[in-house]
Amino acid sequence: MTDKNSVKEKFIFPVSAENLSENMSLHELREYIRAMVMQRGFKSETPQDIVLLMVEEVGELAKAVRKLIGLKIDQNKLDSYSNVEEEIADIFIYLLDLCVVFDIDLLSALKNKELKNEKRFFASVINK
């Protein structure tokens, strides 16, 4: 288990994407985002600001998926459609930023939610 204080000390300015690795824990990623937000001057963003920005990214993801599957695409604006991978990354950044703001351990939250979901019954209803 990673010592939380050592993680915070790991991300000293300047923060760089080169510090990211596939072996990082969710906590380490959250601390990277905390440092990145400070470095880029986004610390004054409120939770409402972050949610609105994240919802905007969800819209961009929807548009990128539309492009990927060919659903109502303006052929004259193909270059203006975003990349699915980039939009998912943007959403993840804002999600981690919210976890910083609200001091949420994302892995614990996921586990707790899944424990509840496992007790629920999900049925697919198709009306034709």
C-alpha cells in the first residue's frame, strides 16, 4: 500500500505527463491531478464548474462516438470531431478532480457501489 504523504511529495512542480505511468494507483493519479490543477491555475474552480466542464466533455465524447459509428456526421466537418480516447481521458481528469475536491477515494467508492449493485436485479425490457 502506498503512503499517502509520499504520494503528495512525489508531485512537486512542474507536473508533467512524463511522470505518469501505467503502474500508478488511482490515489497516485488523483494526487497527480491535484498537483496539475494547482500548476495550471485551476484551483479556484468550484465543484459546479468541474461538473459543467465534465458534462461538456461527455457531450464531446458522444460526438466522437457518433463519428466513429457514422451516425449523422457532417462530412464537411470531419476534422472538427474529437477522438474518443482523448474525450474519455478528459472525463477521467475531471472525475479525479472531483475526487480531489470532495476527498473521495475512487477505488473505495467503486467497491462500495458494486457491493450494492451486486444485490440489485437488473432486467432488460425491450418494447417493440
